[in-house]
Amino acid sequence: MAITAEKAQLNNQSILQNFGLGEEIDEQAAEIISGGSVTIRNTIGRFVLYRLDGSTQTNRLEPGQEINLPANDGRRIEFDMYAGSPNLLLYRPYTLADGQRYEFQSNTDTARRDDIDMYPVNS
């Protein structure tokens, strides 16, 4: 049985596609092995302002919103511990561990009932 040029081309294309799939799987495996990502979820009823890795750009995490950040061997986050309270803004620094999940939650250890903090959570 002879292999036509068209069949050979389709065969080569299939091999290249499988190779590309293998590369994608290898990248995903490397991400999992390296700690993958850092997940942050806002579990309070108001938005949280935050900045990442020393940036001056302010981001906003809405109630119920979750973000996944690429692992970066000790990312730094600064967040407004007053979480949108009028006329109050105080950024609190926090170091994030690769592969960890975090939640913004109410901080019951302070005198102000609107204060928040970041807590690591189990997956």
C-alpha cells in the first residue's frame, strides 16, 4: 500500500499537533510542581483595594470575586484593611506563598468591625 503525499502530510500534521499537546501538558505539570498559582477570594460584602509586588497601580476585588495569580516565589500584596470604608485608607502588606489560597475576611481582633485581613485557607 503506497502512502500518498497528502496522507504523509496529514500524518506529519497529526504528529506535530500531538507534540504541541505534549508541550502544553508539560507546561501545566511544571506549573503544578512549581506551586502553580496563588488564589485570592473576597468573602466580605464590599470591594477590597489592593496592589501587587510593589506596584502603585491599585486594583479592585469585588465581593465574591476570585483571582488567580501566577506563582512568583513570594509575591507581595498590599490591601486596604478598611475595605472601602469612607475616608479611611490604610494598605497592609502581606507575603503570599506559592500554591496557597487566601481569603479576605472580617478581622475580629480589632476594635473596628469593618476591618479586614487576609487569611490562608485550605483548598
